[in-house]
Amino acid sequence: MLAAVCTLSRLELVGESLRAALEQLTQADPDWLLPLVEPEWDKRYGRKVEIGRVPGGKAGVTALAEAFGRDGQKILAAVWAADAPTRLRTLTQAEILRRVWVHHYYWDARGRLRWRDGHALPPASLRFDSPYDTDAHYCVKRDTVWSGYRTHFTETCTSELPEVVVHVATTIAPVQDGKLTAQIHDDLAAIDLTPAEHAVDAAYVSPVQIERARRVHGITLLGPVAPDHSHQAKSGAGFDKAAFSIDWEHRRATCPQGNLSREWRTLRISGHDYIQVKFDKANCLACPVRPQCTDAVSGPCSLALHRFRRGVRPGVHGPAARRTAHAGADAGARLGGAAHPAPQPTVHAARRVPRRARRDGERVIPWRTRVSHLDGPAG
């Protein structure tokens, strides 16, 4: 979803942020601001900041950016000075100016304010693209680039009943779709609309989310699970993870040659919990098909599996998970979608089958819902 703001370059963003702060300070306390204003500021900030091609290439851009930076720093230092009126620090545009300067400038070793290189900027989830909408964030998804938000819709899709949107979630654009799966389930449970099955796009499903949906809400999460990215799976040669049998109850695995694992321990990688399974080193080194399992020169074969909690029906890592993922294919639908800009709006339907049902005479009509994936600009 596009934000209803003008697209600004970094130069235009800092210049317009300073202009907006000066406008608000003028309204709040013109007598305080007047001694700070420099003669060239009227030309520089007297109207909307629009910058075309800057002479001098990259050096010219940096010079202009640092001129903006010095002007803005003068205002920030004055606003946060001990003798400045306290109310000025609470002005919206003064705070936005401070945040923009933190994002786009830094102090060098000699105490000089410098323009950040584009590779040294904070992540897009922290910085915003307009001083007039701090929720508008830059995002790239495959070939699509936009500044704005993501919106996820959940709606009913039973043929005998009207289609009704039952849940809407909006986030800043850089928040990935999969972050919303648990929230959507929790929110639907809070209003007693928990489904028995939830079919989603690939971005909304992972082994951890499948486990959490079943454990917390009793939901069967359906969707295309990400494939095994090991070189064996990609090449179609050797043993990928699907070739190993996992016994979750007894915490062990069996390799394609029938050998049992010797070690089962938890790992945390990039904020996610995994289980590392290792096999006996002596057996692995003597195995005649070892090259089909691992490229390791001297170590044993090992697997990294998503961690599941006790009390949940054991899951299967491999073909069974993919079969479950496609179990909703008969509905001809996909569930779980976010609004992203694209040339033409399209809606991909999906099916949900809640546990609740409505009795119509002698028939029981199941309630079905879906999440629509809207690809199209909005703002």
C-alpha cells in the first residue's frame, strides 16, 4: 500500500524536514526563531524543497547535504539548549528533524557533521521516507519498490453466505508477511473465529508457524513450505533432509543407511530455535555413501531441524510437510496476503474452514473464510 506522500530523494527528505521544522517553529515562537535565521534560508527553505540534478556529481550532492546538515544542526542545538523554551522540544516537526539527522548524518573523529553514505544508513524499518508520515517506509519485494505499508485482509468465502472481511492488519512496509501469521491467529481467536484450517501463501508459513498454530489454537496451517536449500536437494543427487527419518518422541534420527543419531541438542540461529542432530563419527567416516550425505572432510553428518515443543503431535520434516502444505489445493485458493504496489490490482482467494458451523434446517453449513492478497497501489 502506497503512502499518500511525495516521493523524496534523501536530499529532498533532509531539506523538507528542516523546512517543516522551521514552519512549525515560526508558528510556535517567531521571536525565538528570528535571530537564528540566516539570509540565504529564505531561498533555500522558503518553499517546498525540490532538487533536480546537482552540479558536481557525488561531491556536489555531499556538499549540499552537509550544508543542509549544518543548518539543521544549528536549529537542533538551539531547540535543545538549556535556555530554550521547553515546549519547542515537544513540537512534532522538531522531533522528526532530530530523527532524520540521526538517520542521515554522523559526527566524524574531528567533530564535524558528515553525510552518511547510502550503505551506512539504518535499516528501512527504522528510517522513514517523509517528514509528514513517519509510518511511510521504503521496501523492495522482488521487482517491486514502494514507500508505504503492508495490509493483510481476512474474509469469509462460503458460497451460501456473503463474503465479509473479519480481520485487517496493517504494518510498515518492511515487516515481512510471515510476522503476521501468529497475530492473525491470536486476533481471530479473541473474537471466536478460530479456523480449523488456514491456507496461506508461502511467506506466511514455516515449520515453526505450523507448530505454533496447532499448539496454541489447534489450527492446521496449510501452505507451500520453503524447500530444502541443501546442495543435495538442489542438485537432486545425494541424501537431502527428506531421506532421514525423524523420531521426535525419542529425540533421534535414522540416516538412509539405518544408523541412529548419537546427539540431539538445541541451537539458536538468527533468533530461531533449531535442533542439531549428529551421527556417530566412526560410522560416518566408514560409510560407503558418505559423499552423498556431507561435504565435511572429517566430521560426522549432522542435520539442523526446526524445534517443536512437547505436547504437540510430532511433525514430519520433508515430503510429509510438503504434502500437508498442498492439502488445500482442492479449494483452488491461497490464504494470507498483504497489499503491495503492483501495476494491476489482483486478488488471490483462499479458504479457511472454522470449527464453528451454522445449522440451516437439517443441514450444517461450515463457515469458511479467506485472506485476500491484494497486489495494487493504494494511498
